[in-house]
Amino acid sequence: MSISMSRYQWLLVALLSANFGVVFFDRNVFSYLTSFIQPDLNLSNFQIGNIASAFSFSWAIAGLCMGGLVDRFGRRKRMLVAATVAFSMASVLSGLASGFAWLLGARLLMGIAEGGIMPITQTLIAAEVPHERRGLAQGITQNFGANLIANTLGPVIIVWMAIRFGWRNAFFLAALPGIVMALLIAALVREPARAAPALSAGRGGFAAALADRSMLLCIAISTLLVAYLMVLFTFTPLYLIRVRGFDQRHMSWIMSSFGVASMAVAFLVPGSSDRFGRKPVIIAASLLGLVLPLGLLFSSGRQLVPLIACIAVGAALSGVFPLAMATIPSEIVGPTRTATALSLTMGISEILGGVVAPSAAGKAADLNGLGMTLWILVGLVAAIIVLAAMLRETAPAALARRRRDAH
């Protein structure tokens, strides 16, 4: 039987997707401004990587703490509004940075503010959207707004603002959308009813969630995905400018092609997983993801079309994020531990992938050139494919087909 979503459920998905797009926009501002900030503040590639790592560390700690608080106390809406206002203020502090230490501190504060937003957001979706449509809803929530606002419009808008007004004012202007989103969430989102604790699923916290092998695999895959994204957005803009010879404006258009393609992926990959199963769709999308780093490595010259095509095909990997971080974990643990499970996948992946990868990639770039960061991306995607092959299927439609076939 076809399960449809109500008007409020679509409104919730659209609003929370837009909010996470603003979150990711603010997160990516630093990556797209590195070519402006680096010479002004005299930063090395290693320091650039450390700033990105510090942000991921504070994001991860906040995410780990927030999941348990949400499952215990509720109050999702109030927490989401407060966090949205806080990360906007942290963007202002980034624009005031006078050196490495100040910028590092500002990004740490922003990570603390932003870290709990996605666990809260996806628990709101899980509480309101039918199980049979959850893959699509969570995929749109985590991917569509982020790719439209942060990855498509973001590079073009941020670079334009930096060229026209300076990189500091770009940070100041980036704070405004968050205030608008906080007001909209306060006015339009309702607090969902809390799930009653189940005897079989309501206890155990982190330990119970980690008892499932597929949960551990989701954490590992999420870790590799975060590492991939952090390395991609931190160093690919520098690679395009310094190695391939593009100017900052053309770099912004090339990077925005990732967001354009990922908007379609936000529907296609999670939506396909609702029908065909989580595991085969993750493997297929990851195989396509190899095209991006390999295409950048083995194409030559400054022709835009081949580069954009490689990035567009490779963007299929972005559709795996909500499946590994939210959809499969929520299907494993059930409604009473959803926020705990999501904070585990998002928090641990940010600590291990987001903290370690940018610093390591920055060091590799200082020693062996920026092209080494693309080989790191190849290795990360290959590892994702291997781990995905070991996942247990959790999609309701795929499991129902198996039961029918068994009879």
C-alpha cells in the first residue's frame, strides 16, 4: 500500500532541510574563503586543516551530548531554535578573527552550536514521517537544502561576497539567514509527542545501540563519509586554484556543480533505497562516487565541462550520508533511542573522520602536494564500498519482498 505524507510533514521536511542548508552554508564558508584567508592571516595548509578539524571536534562532542538529552528530556524545537541562533553568532566571531588562534576558537564555538542540529532535526522527522517514507524524507532533509544553499549557491555567493566586500564581511553576511530560520522554526514547527518507552528498546543507551553489527558499520561508513566531505571541501578549492590554475570565480562555479548534482541525488538515492533496499543503493552510489577524485586526478587542462561532469557523477556519494547516519540507525534501534543512535553515528564520525582527516590531509598536502588529497578521497570511497557490502538490509519494502519470495 502506498504511504503518502501529510501537508505538515512536507512543510517540516522543507523547513528543516532549509535550516540544515543554512547550517552547512555557515560550515562551508571557511572552506570557500581559504584562498582569501590563508595569505591574509599567513596560514599553512596544516593550520587550515587544523581549523577544520577543530570545528569537527566540537561539532562531534555537541552531537554526542545532544542525542541523550533529546531522548531523555524532549524539547526538540526549543533546542533547535537556540542552536540556530548560536551558530549564526559564531559566524560573526569568525569574521573578527585576527590570527590562527582567534579563528580556531571561533570555529570551535560554531561547531558546538551546530553539532546537535542534525540529531534533533532527524528525530523530528522520524517522529512525524511514516516509516515507509522515512528514507526519502530524511534524505531530502539532510541533503537537499544543504546542497542547494551550501554546495550550489554557497561557493558562488561566498566568493562573490569576499571579492566584493572582503572575506570578513562575508562571514558577517553569512550569519543573517540563521536568524531568519530560527524565527521560522519557532513559528511553524510543533513539538512532537514523546514516544513511550518500550521494555525491549527503551533502555541501554549507547551500549545497547552499539550491540548491533550494522550499527557499528553505519558508524564506520559515516566516519569515512565525513572524512571524505571534510577533505573534499577543505582542499579541493585550493587544488583547483593552485594546481589546475583556475581563478577564484571559476573555482566557485566548479565546486557549485557538486551541489547542483547532489540536489537530484537527495531524492534519487534515498528514495531508491526505500524501494530497492539500503545496501545495494549505498554500494551503487559509492561506486559512482569514485568518479569525482579520479576524474580530477586524470583529466588535464582547464576545460570546465569534463571537470563539472566528473563532479556531478561523483556527487552520487552524497546520497549515502542520510542513509548511513540516520535512516538505517533509526530502523535498527526504534523510536525510543533514535536520537541516541543518530548522535552516535554523527558524533563519532565527526570525531574520527572530521577531526583526523583534514589535519592528516593538510600534512600530506604540505609534504606531497595538493593532489595527494584526491588520492585520500579515492581510498575513503573504496573503504566505504567494502563496509557497505557487510550491511544488513533494513528497508521495509526490501524485507517485505524477501518474505514474499520466501513463501
